[in-house]
Amino acid sequence: MAKKLFLGTANPVKVRIVQAAIRSLPLELLTPDDLNLDLQVAETGQTIQQNAAIKARAYCASAHLPTLAIDGGLWVEKFPAEKQPGHLVKRILGANEIVNEQEVLDYYVRELSAVGGESTCTWEGALALALPDGSLASSTFSFQTILTSKPHGKIVPGLLLSPITIDPQSGRYESETPWDARLDTKWVRRFIVENLDHL
């Protein structure tokens, strides 16, 4: 019988990543939509690890199920400190301003053009698994990709930088990468497998 795993987010990209990560595992993934749960969690942590834990615990308390939460950020090697996206990848106008995905993509293309057309970047992720008994497992991961000012393909909904993100190992654009081949999907799967016995 499949164990239930609740995903503490309404972000469709994270849902797709976790769906791909648990394929073939004895798990049933549930989302806030499945439980008609509308929970607004204030991300008051100072780090992505703290924010992942805050979200996991809050959703677990409401869903009463083992709950996975994911948080992340982006650091671009050639960008100056004041232009580092960090955990605000989409908020190019400031922490309280969100613009549409094409505007965000255009912004990064301009900024990359200004620093030579491409840059190595580091994606960092934090995973937290909160259990109804109050325990918490957590992990972090990071991987590097290349950002280029030459878009290729269409924006994958929710993955606004997918047309300008290249996997340095395969040379493939993220816009053409299957969900189960994504680097973050592989890290999520590893974490879930490591904690499968606790679910």
C-alpha cells in the first residue's frame, strides 16, 4: 500500500519535480488542492533551509501528514552582489514586486549581455520533511548550470529561466530537459529515498 506524502506548496513546478522524483516509489503524492487546503505561510527565515523547515512544519500541522517542503535560490557568478537573485529570482524590481515571466526572462538576458553573454551560476536548494510526531529531516543541495543571453525554446510554465539555462554536462537547455532528468529532481528523489522508512 502506498504511503502518503504531502507537498507543502501550490507551486506547479515543484509539484511536477516531486511527481517525477517519486515515480516508481511506493508513495501517493497529495497537494494543498487535494485537501482543499489554502494556507499562507510567512517565510520569515533568514536562509532557504529555515524557510523550507517553516513551510514543512506549517503544512504538516494543517494536513496531519508527512510533509515535504522545498525552497531555493540562485547565485550568478558574474553578477555584482546587489544584483544577486538569491531566493527572489522572480522579483527583479524588489521583494514586493512580481512581474510576468517574459519580463523576468528579458531582464536576465539584458543583465547577462552586460557581463559578456553568459555566466556560470549556482542553484541552491533546501528540503525539509516534517512528520506528524514533530520530527524534521532536512538536507541541502547545490548544482551549477550556465546562464546564457541567447534564449532557446519556450519558457516552461513556472521555469522562467528555462530558455537560457544550460546543463554544462549534457549541453542541453533546460527548456528541452525532461522532468525526470532535471538535476533538482534527482536531488529530491535521493532525499525522499533516504527518508522513505520514516514516512
